[in-house]
Amino acid sequence: MKAIELTGTVDDRGNLSLDEPVLVSANSRVRTIILCPEESSETTEIDDPPIEEVKASLRRSLQEAKSGQRIPISQMWKAIDLPTQDNCYD
């Protein structure tokens, strides 16, 4: 199963409108996980970290990977128990 992260808006009727198209095969079934701010939050926008913070995090991650301090992704996936679905595309 492949994960795709997109942003969108939920209208007053509860319908989700995505900010950009989903690039998967037409008429395919998908599973959806919605992450939204807590009710007590004053903002309705998703708070993204500042660009410099993201760049610093990527630099740290790259250094850790180069020095062998990271777990290979193949090992990470082995630890995740995801249900399989025949109707989703990789």
C-alpha cells in the first residue's frame, strides 16, 4: 500500500475538497486518514513548520543516514503491520 499526503478543506456539509488531484488509477478504491487540528485550536489552517526548520531536519537526517545511524526502510516496514487490499495500486 502506498501513502499519499494531500491537504484539503471540509465544508459545512462535511464534504472533503482536496487542494490538488490524487494521482492514482481512475475508479480505484482508497483508504483515507484525516488529520485535523484540535477543536480548541484557534487556527483552521494546518501549521507547517518553518522552511529553515525543515531544511535543518533534512540535513540532520542526511548526516545520520551517511553515518549509519538510521534504520533501513526495509526494516521499518517489517515492523509495521498493515492490512493488504487487493483493489489498491502501488
